[in-house]
Amino acid sequence: MMASKTVKVGSSVGLHARPASIIAEKAAEFAEEITLGTPEEEPVDASSMMLIMTLGAECGTEVTVESENEEAVAAIAELVAKDLDAE
């Protein structure tokens, strides 16, 4: 069964290079596939920084995180919702 969580992008610059690389690195730690999608874009592989950037998700954009691993969904959703540029 697929776990899913929708959160708003917390980074002020959206899911650009730095936030995308942090999310991709975390996603790569899980064996299961994790996807990120927006209402406008098809879901992409969360372990690919380049694919995350193609979503064009700005600050406040709703992003849906999906995976068969609930822990993975929670971890990635938490990162998407954080301002990763402020750290």
C-alpha cells in the first residue's frame, strides 16, 4: 500500500539546487522508490536532484510525497516543508 503526504514547500527559494540536493540525498538512503509531485507536474523520483528541480516547485507550492515506506514519506515530507536554505 502506498503512503502519501502532501506538504507545502518551506524553502524561500523553492525546490532549487540546495534543497533539491538535500532531499535527493535523504531519499537515496531508502531502498523503496519515493516520488514527489505537484498538482501541475507528474511525480518524479525523489532521489534525483535534477528531477526534483524540474518540478519548478516554489515556496508554498503543494508537493505530494509518495512511497511504500511510510518512514521515507515522513522524512522527505519533513524536509520539503522545512526552509532548507536557512540552514
